[in-house]
Amino acid sequence: MPSDPGTGSKPDDTSPTPRIIPRQNHPISRKNIDREALKVLYRLRDAGYVAYLVGGGVRDLYLGKTPKDFDISTDAKPGELRRVFKNSRLIGKRFRLVQVFFHGNKIIEVSTFRCRSEYDLNGDGSAKDEMLAANNTYGSPSDDAFRRDLTINSLFYDIKSNSIIDYTGGVSDLEQGIIRFIGEPERRIQRDPARMMRVIRHAARNNFTIEPTTWQAILKHKEKLKLCPISRIRDELMKDLRSSASRAWTELALESDLFTVLLPFYAPIAIHSDNEKTRRLLLALQAVVDRLHSRGMKLPEQLLFSLLILPWAIAEYDLLERNYKGPEFHRFLRKIRDRLEEILGPMSIKRSTKENIAMHLVTLPQFIRFAKENNWPKWLKRKSYYRECDLFFRIFLEATGGSRIPEHIITESSRQFTIDAKHRPARKRKFKKRESPGPAFLHNKRGSIFGLKK
């Protein structure tokens, strides 16, 4: 819920003077910065360039967390970066980035300061540029700070002075626990609707509140999320489900109605106050997922989707009472599979993933019955789907007040999922056989002239 009154952060027309926080007044220490990132920063500094640690890395270090990535911005152009770092390559079309390679497949991404592509941050531009356009122009550090989405993501760490450079009030928002758009929130959403998901994500992960103007803009423009490419929405959703804060994310997504925009098949079930049972189960399942992720288990995509869909399937099909056997089981499996194809088709999920989701759902009533009877058939444990379906059942059991998943199950499942991820076979491309008259040259020269076909 938003709590702090205020408006979006608004840049001035002229280049603003940043707030400089010296080392003694902030908690970031160089010993917590990745060694390879420091090498890149020092090399750029020694070559005479301005170089800062930027974005989420600074945010996480300030909050005492370990950043997933250490990104760097500089005034050096991509070509100059390639000359400084021989162990690098250029990537990107919309904006050129340089990836610097280190031992162990470690990669540090370096970008050149970008200009304010959204010159009308406060909504003063023409309405024709509502979606984010291509941008390959460079700018100053202040331009780069103001073009970012949230104030807490716009901080720079200067390796020369060990100070934090803050153009947008991000440090104050970090200290107060506030998520706030830079610029006019409605305009920022119109330019890139996926920013709404990032607001919810950072609020959930850090237990922050959302600034009221930002929150109201999300409520008003939530339907614009449908304008984003499906593949991008799916990737953003998977980040949230794997974040170890999926329960908090689900609560905020439900409250803002982004949840039913992302998963419209939930809309008829009324998962707000009208159907508290479904809502409680949804949140309880995500709480167990968070616990498993915090224990180091990386649940595969199909299990995450199955757990997200399960409360809907229970409400839609009275799933827990569908304890079928034989032909009835297979008919129900086909019915669920067809329905999943309908509701998940727009998200471009792989067919094999949807088949696994259907198996998780349909076998759940059987696992519940076997557990009550304490009679586990030997044939079941020989099935290829047994291990995942068993974990799915155990997560459901814990979420509904049953026993917690034993530690040895967590350890073994974590190990197996890691092995599966590393040894997943690559898909072989299938080529159609072209009907051709055969090679022009023949191995057997009999019946040919100089080895050529007659």
C-alpha cells in the first residue's frame, strides 16, 4: 500500500546539481564490490574516463544485500571501451553495450552514459511518442540518471572518491523505504508499461511502500501491460516467481489488479474479498515457494506455473474431488491439457511445460488419497513424473497446514533440479529431406562419364 505523500521526482530543465554522499555517510564499502567490477572501474579511471557503478548494484549494496549484477556506466564510447578492454565484445542493437570477460565465464557489462530519451519526462512532449523509441545517443551522468525508471535505481557510486552521487533523491527514498518513478508516473508507464511490474517487484522484494502518485498511475494504466510483448511479460513474471518474495509480490499484484491482467483466467473467480479461500491458498503456496527458494532450491518453470495455477484449477474444476482412475483419468488429463492450451497459449509457454503442469494438477488428488491411506503403489514411484508430482503434493500439503517438507527432500530435489538444468539436452533441428536427383559426382564411375552423371 502507498503511504508517503508526494509526487514523482521531477528533473529541472538545466543539468541539476547532484547530492554527493561522502564515504563516512553511507554504508557501501569497496570490499563488498565484485573484484572484476573493481578492475573495470580502476582501468577506466586510470585511462582518464569517468566511470561509476550504477543502478541495482548500488541500491542493493546500500541495503546491505549482495547484488546479482554489477553494472558500470562511463563517458567512454563503445569503440574506446573496446580499445581499453581487449577481452570484450560489443552487443545490443537499441543501445550498444560492452561485455568485459573474465575467468570463470564472469561478465561485467559497461555502458556509455545515455541521454534522456524521454525528453518529456513530465508529460510535456507530443502524444505520438507514447511507446519507448529506439535510442543510440549518448549523454551526461545526469541525463543517464534521469532516464532510469525509479529513483532507487538511479544512484551512482564513484570509485575515485568512494562517494554516492544522487540526482533524483534515490538515497532519501531508500532510507524511507519508498518506490517512486522518476518524472511523471503516467508518462513513464505509457512509454514502457512493463515498468509497472518493476515497481511491484522492488516494493515486494524490499518491503517498501509505493509512492501514491506512482500507485494511482498503476491503477489507472494497468491494462496497458497488454501492449508489451508476450515474451517480455513472461520473462518478467518468471523473475517475480523466482525472487524469494513471490508472496509479497502476489499480494501487491492482487491489490493493484495487475494479477488478473497478467492471468485473466483468474478474473471470473473473484480472488479478492469474494473468494477468500482461493486467495489464502494462492498466498500460502507462494509463501512455501519463497521458503524453498531461500533454502537454495531452484524450482523449475513448470512447477512454478503449476503452483500459480492450482488455486484456479481447484475453484474451476473442484480438482481435489477428481480422484479418477483408468480411462476417466486420461479423459480428465486431456480436458485439463486442452484448457491449459487455451489459457496459457498467449504466454508462449512450451508444450512440454504445459503437459507437465497438467500432470501435476491431475495427479494431486491421487497423491492426497495415497497419503491418507499410507499406501504408495510401487508402479507410481517408477513413473517419470513421480518426483516432480511428489514435490508438488508436498508443497500443497505444507501450504494447507500439513507437515513441512523434510530437509532431505529439499536437499535431494535441489541437487536433482541442478543436474537437470545442467544436462538438459539441446533440441536437435529437424530438416526436411529435399528430394534431389542425387549428387552430381558419383563414387562409382561405372555408367558415368569422367565421374559425372550421364
